[in-house]
Amino acid sequence: MPPPPAAPALPLPGHRWFLPSALVRALDPEGAGRRRRTVRDWIVDFMCFWAAVVLGLLAARTVAHDPHTPEPLAALDQLLGALSCGAVWLRRRWPVPFAVAMLPVGLLSNSAGGAALVALFTLAVHRPFPYVAWIGGGSLASAPVFFWLRPDPDLPFAVSVAFTVLLSCAAVGWGMFVRSRRQLLVSLRDRARRAETEAQLRAEQAQRLAREAIAREMHDVLAHRLTLLSVHAGALEFRPDAPQAEIGRAAGVIRESAHEALQDLRQIIGVLRAGEGDESGRPQPTLAALDALVDESRSAGMHVVLDHDLTDPAAVPANVGRTAYRIAQEGLTNARKHAPGATVTVHVTGAPGDGLTVSVRNPAPPAAVPHVPGSGQGLIGLTERATLAGGHLEHGPQPDGGFLVRARLPWSG
């Protein structure tokens, strides 16, 4: 997944009114380098131009019929009004210069009033409030000066000023509403993109965790079977002169272990293909299957002592029982590899509300054992299993040369 784009540099605090911010660039894409207008932009620009022209024509008619306005001043008024209406087409590219230029033009030309309103509206849409406050405040302050120099022949001074202020405030308010709506849309789009990115990250994390869980499951399930294969195959290799009965029994164990390993591998592949909810696979073992696990190890030649005081192993919660079974299975597998011939003790005790304790202990092997390579991933996986189940696991060598694996798991009443 490509990395998220870096945040644009923000302007210095002392220049925030004079340089466009990141939000301004988001809300005003035309000012950020866009040169081609869309159909909607052309329609809006034409409507703004038409409104400026209509208001300018009404004001020009008033100026033309005013006997107190000299003819040269009326001609200048109409010329500035026409130029202002033409400048409306530049409002998107230069909203601030256009609004600033309309301040002195508005004092000289009554016909430019419509373009001045469009300039305030554009400024409120494309720039933050400080721009609107300063330039809009200057426009409102110039209204009394304009009507004091050029009073309206049909309306009193106070009414003329109030009407102009009302129109200016309406244009600014409408522009700020449009800006707020655009800002909301930008925020919603940003949240949607962020939510989509976070959902993708969560999906990838869940997929990674699922793969790790399947890898641990494959290790726990297959290591037990393959260890049996290794032990008995080694016995056949180093004792080719063994009695036929022992060779047949070892071959039977190898065949059965290989068959069970294939069955477990098919089950895990089925989970990968059809998901964990596939009902065609075999059920996951629980603590009730611990006796069968011990019997299987004994049939492979191990000396195992099972000690548990549970009256009903099936009453243990499924997730806790499955974790306890895997801990016992991994402990027996390690004891078979690193301490062959030693008597292994599996101890299980607990009660609802007190928790469940599972321990697998083996003394030092009766004879020197060649080094058996191992990655230690089994004990790491058991620690993670116990932690995920809400418990903890400890393991390590004992003073007598043996090894102990003990886990304490929660068992709610």
C-alpha cells in the first residue's frame, strides 16, 4: 500500500492572512493551479456575471436620470461599472485582489455595485474569515462615505446606507455558508478516505494474525506426529537386527503417525481454503482428549504418568481446554525429543473460579542424548496461546537437570 501523502507546509502565524493555507488550497482548487473550468463553474460564473450586469444596469439608469450628477461623472461611472462586470470573470483566480480593487472603484462608480457584491461573495467562498473581516469591513465603512458624496435622489441617506449594508451582509453570509458546506464535504471525504485506509490496515492486520495463528497450529499439530516418525525411524535405522515384532510395531506407529499427520494437514489446508467455520473438518481437541494423547505417547514407547483431579474434563471451557491440550501435546513432544526414556509427568488440576493449571515435567534423561536441533517456536507459540487465553506460561530447566512447562489458565465459575 503506498504511504500517505505528506502534509503540506502551513504558513507562518504572522502571515496567515496573506498566504493561502492548506485548507484554502483544498477549498479553492482553481487557485492551486487549476486552469480549466468545469461546466458547473461556467454556469456559476455566468450567473455571477449576469447578476453584476443586471445590478449595474439598474444603477447606471439611476445615475443617468440623476440631475445632480454631471455627465462626465455619469460616463465614468458607467465605464467603471462595465469594466467591473468584465473583471467578474477573474474572480476565481484572484479573489482577494478583485475584492480589494472593488473598494476604491465602489466609491467612484454606482454601476459597479453588483460586481462589488459578487467580489464579497467570492471572497467569502474562497478565503478564510480574516480576509472577509478586513475587506468586508472596509466595504461597509465606505457605504456611508459614498452616499454622503453621492446621495440617492429617491431614498433617504439612512435607508440607502442600511439597504447597501444589508445586501453586503447577505452576500458575505451566503458566501460563508457555501464555504462551510464545501469545508464539510472536504472533511467528510477526508474521513471516508481515512476510514477506508484504516479498514484496509485492520484487514491486513487480521490476515497477518490469522496466518500466524495457522502457522502456530501447524507447528503444534504436526510436530507431535513428525516426532513420532523421527523416533521410530531412528530406532529402525540404529537397530536393524531388532526382533520382527518390534520392527512391525515401529512400522505400524510410523504408518499411523503419517496417516494422522496427513489428516491434520488436510484439516489445516481446509481451514485455509474454507475458513474456520467449515463444518467438514474434524473438531479441535479439548481437554477431554488428553487421555487419548497420553495413550498415543505410551504406545510410541514413552513413559507417561497422567495425574489430574478433574471430575469432568468436558466441563472446561472449549478455548481453555484446547489451550491446555496443546500445552500438554507440545510438552510431550519436547520431552520425547530431548529426554527419551525419561518418565514424563503430566499434571492437571483446577476448578471453576480457581483456574486451571497444566504442567509437563520430565527429569534428566537416563543417558546422554545427542543434541536435537530446535527453533524454540513451540514454546513461543505456547506462551502466546496462554496469553491470548488470559493466562500465563512459564518454562525452563530444573535443578535436577529436568525441564518443566507449567501454565495457569483462567476458568470462570
